[in-house]
Amino acid sequence: MNFQYKHIIWDWNGTLLNDVGLCVDIINGVLSKRNLNSLSLEKYREIFTFPIKNYYIKAGFDFSQYSFEVVGQEWMSEYERRRTECPLHSGVEETLLLLKTKNIEQSILSAYPHNTLIEIISHFNLNDFFSYIIGLDNIYATSKVELGKDLMKKIGNGYGKVLLIGDTEHDRDVAAEIGTDCVLIANGHQSKEKLLECKVPVYNSLSEFSIHLNNSGL
């Protein structure tokens, strides 16, 4: 990858924030309360998808018996209570700093609710790295496409100069919809096998991607 980008759009959950283990633990608690089978990390990465409701159905929830809104609120309440248990992925701060020192602007586009997104980024003292921090206005993690289109208007860099970095097929789809290139990191919410089907560059970790940046002469 010849690195000619002027702006990086980062996904947050699973890409910069290492919250996958917590997400599996919480969903298993919600499943257990309803006498449903728990998920292994591998199974979670295999079935996780957007919109989140579809992932819940694959996990075993029958929404003719349960309310998606109730289940989603239950999950999110527990996540919010425990979110500071999550660390950043290895290499996050080094990668953000490398890009900043090269005058490459950075933003965050997330399916995480906007207000809590701002809070958790502040918790890690990362705000100064980002030109824009954009999250959804609800807790049900639907789609980032429209927010991404609005962000592209704010960036104003045009097609071909913006790279979106995420950890799911949805990030690839968002990139295609808003006109950016895409790189996927395979230690987040979906398996490497699923990400390779997206036909974009896939790295095992953010640290591996950072090594690539250095080797590309950035």
C-alpha cells in the first residue's frame, strides 16, 4: 500500500479499543439469564454483524419472545458500567502519534453512542489526535453510512485521499459507500477469515499495520 492518504477515519470499538472480551462476557450474561447457550470468542467473531439485531438473532435470541430494545438496553447498561475495564489495543498511541507527526489528520466514526464515545476517548486522553469524533445518536448500533457521508463533507479531502480503518465487514461497506479506501484489523469483532472475504488489505493487528506504515516510508 503506497501511503498517500491525507486523512484517516478510525473505527473505535474493536479497532482502537480492545473490548471484544468484555462484549463476549456481557452477551453471555444476557444469554444465560434467558437459559440460552453461551458463545465462545471464536463463535462470537463468526456471527457478529451489523445491524446488531441480526447478530443477536444469530446468538439465539427469538424476538417474538424477547424485546430487542430491552435486550439491547440490558447489554448496553452493563457495557457502560464496565467499559473502563477495556484497554486500548497494543500500538494504538504509537500509531496515532506517528500519523499526527506526519500531519495526517485523523477522525473517529463509530457505531457507539456519541456522548459516551466522547467520554471514553477522554478517559484515554486521546481527544487531541482527532479532528472529528462522530458516534450514533442511539444505543442500537444500526449503520454508520449516513454519519460517514456527513463526515466526508466536513473533511473535504475528496475521494482517494481518505482511508477508513476498521475491524468488520460493515466498515468495508461504509468505506465503499462514502468513497474511501479501507484497511481491516483482524483482532477485533470479526474473524480474519470473514475479513479476508472483503477483498481489502487485512492486518493481524494494529502493530502489524504500524510496521507496514514505517516500511512504506511514512
